[in-house]
Amino acid sequence: MDTQESPGDMCKLEFAVQMTCEKCVLAIKNSLQDVKGVQNVNVSLASEAVVVETTLPASEVQKLLESTGRRQC
């Protein structure tokens, strides 16, 4: 996981997340959709990776991802 240097700066965070199906992908996208500070979300089921372009701290994005019930690898 990459970390953000200072609040308010746009950064790209990558998370390894256990996913088994398209339903997992949708749950992750929905958890980050319309969240203030999240600009873009790219989810890859094949590589079990989530890339988020955001101004939020990494810890906050991680909490949103964990709210889906998916676990980080």
C-alpha cells in the first residue's frame, strides 16, 4: 500500500484486496463511489488490485474498503 504525504494532495493508492467475483468488484466500486475526495477507482479482479486516485488519507480509503467485508492481502 502506498501512503499519502500530506492531506489534500492528490495521490494514487494501490491496495491488494481479496476478490473472487464480479460482485466483489461492484461492492468495492460502490463503497468508494460518490465519496468526496475520491476522483477515480480502478478495480482489477484478475490481479486483485484496487487503485484509487484521491485526496483522502490511505487509512480512510482502507476503512472504506474494509466496510465491504473484503480483506486486504
